Amino acid sequence: MLRVALAEAVKVLDLTKVNCPEPFMRTVKELATMKEGVLKVMFVEPQCLYMIIHAARMLNCKILENKNENGVFVLTIQKKE
């Protein structure tokens, strides 16, 4: 079960209607500009999954959730200062 502090807002990026590499590029841009927080990303392009995970780790982020819901990939990523 995913637990996030109530004071910590979760930003959601619904990228299910765009093709690769756009989910990757938009997720990395968002993570790079965030100071801290939680980002939930939804996308359908399987080739973006490991690209996003790798980039998140390089930006010192933690993957809180990684699941596939009927073909929609859902990643919840936490970034701390």
C-alpha cells in the first residue's frame, strides 16, 4: 500500500495519449524542475518504462509504485531535496 504524507501533494501526469519518447521527456522535465514531491505518471508506451525508471534513479528519486493496469503503466515517483 502506498502511503504519502497528507501535506505532500501528488502531481499527476496523464500521458496515455502521447507516443514515445514524449512520456519519457515530459516525466524527466517534470522531475528535473521539481524540488521535492511525488509525481504519478501514467502512460501506455512500454519502451518508456525502463527509460523513465532509469532517469528517475539518476535524479535521485525513489520509485514508490510500478504497476500495469490493463495496459496503462503507472509509476509513482518521489523526489526529495
